[in-house]
Amino acid sequence: MTLRLGLLSTARINGAVLAGAAATDAVEVAAVASRDHARAEAYAAEHGIARAHGSYEALLADPDVDAVYVSLPNSLHVEWSIRALEAGKHVLCEKPLTRRPADAEAAFGAAERAGRILAEAFMWRHHPQALRLQELLRDGAVGEVRMVRAAFSFTSVREGDVRLQASLDGGALMDVGCYCVSGLRLAAGEPVLVSGRQVTGGEGVDVRFTGTAAFAGGALASFDCGLDLPRRAQLEVIGADGVLFLADPWFGRSPVIELRRDGETELVEAQAADAYACELEDFAAAVRGDRPPRYGREDALAQARVIAALYESAERGADVAP
């Protein structure tokens, strides 16, 4: 079965999803919706999508759409995920699902009641590079994890950029820092205490954010992210016996992990793949009932709890337990 996917908006991120869908037979992008019918039609024509809808409600009512990709601004993720689930659609929601744990609970509660799949779209975790990283950690390649460092930044200068609008839940932590949080959690588990500091700008958002985390086993972690910094991306896992370093962790365009031990560096190559295609294949398998989503309710809730705690810490100037 090929999963028929509808795009809920014409956001720029759709381009990556369209490319991912083109790289797999598991998903077909069957429809797109915009609040402007002419815009939806133009977008559909440009990208070879069969049907265009002039409202989000119309797409949710389309019987030839099995699932919806929610690519709306962050502040609308939960509302439209729930509306899509209640309309009988499976939902792949662009990351992060939310910064509010109660809203994440509500969204997954709606999925459970509807008997539908809801997944948070952290595509990087589905890439063979991330899966290889997990294998190396499980196999004890660097021993006990003791420190994790992550970074993700770029400069956002587009006029009207939703990332810079507080009313749309923008900000560096929500846009790129959430990848860093996801990386820390993948490598070290769930933190018991976090601390955050921010510099605000744009229309009342954090344009720079840095955070630290402490884990029950004694591991520590730190990250930084920004919307007004040079383009940077990295993930480093420091163990008792060595270091795992990823220079391109979030997209895997150069899927090589540096394994540094005893003064030597071994290059551990991972399979080249489109991270979005990998994510779509996992989502489609879950919809078919082949297996649960690789990352489900508990992972999304934990992610929301850490983001919420980091923002609370930045506002209070104190450590916070997620």
C-alpha cells in the first residue's frame, strides 16, 4: 500500500518532504492545501501534486488522503494535528510538536481515541547515520557516556520569518535547538535537571539559546543554537574510552562518524540516504500496522518536557527539573 499524504500548508519545509517522498515508494503526496485556493493550485501545478484545496478543512475532508503532514507554524501544530486525527487522518507533524507537555498529551490522546498514528517529524533520527550512532553506543564503542555536546545555528534574515515571531512559537530553541535537545536525549537518555540562557530579538523570541543538562547516571551535556549565528552543526558524544563526532548530524548529507580512541581516528561510514524518505518509510510502516513508529508518544512527551523546562530556566535564571 502506498500511503496517500496531504500537505497541510505550502510551507518551505514541504520541499524536503516532497524530495523524500520522491525517493521512496512508500508514500505519495496526493494533495496540498492553502487558505488561498489559487496558491494551492499553483503549488500543486509546480510540484506535480494531483489535488489542491483552498482550505485546510477541505483537505481533511478529502477521502483520497490517508494521512496529513502538518507543516504549519509551531503554534498551530497541536490544533491541526488534533483536527486531522479527529477527521480520521494519520498525522506526521513537523518538529517540534509543541513546547507544552500538556498539549502533547492532548494530541496523543486524540490519536489514541481516533485509532490513528501520530508521529513527531524528527527526520534525523531515522537516518542510517543516527541508527549507526545508536549501535556504536550500545556496543560500548566509547564506553560509558560522560559528556554530550551539540550545536545547530544559522542566520535568519527573511522578512516576516515565522521563526522570529513569538505569537507563532518561533525562536532558536524551537527551530534548531530542538534538534540539539533530541541529540542529547538520544545519546544520554532523559535529563533530570536542565539550565537555559537566552538572548532575545526578532519579535520577542530567543534568537540565541544555550543550555546544559544533567543525567541520572552522571553524564552532563551542553548545547547552543541560534538564528543570528554562522551556519554550524555538530554532535559529539564523549565516553570514558573515546569520542564519537558527527560533523553533519541533523541531515546526514555526509554520513560519517569519527570514532576517536587512543589518539587515533577511525571513520565509521553510514549508508547514504534521504532522512525525510527514511522518516516517511517508518511512518508508512506504522500506518500499515507493520510496527509501531520508531519514536512515539513517550519520546515526544519527553522532548516537550525538556523544551518547556529549558524555557522556564531561561526565564527564572535557575535550574529546572523536566
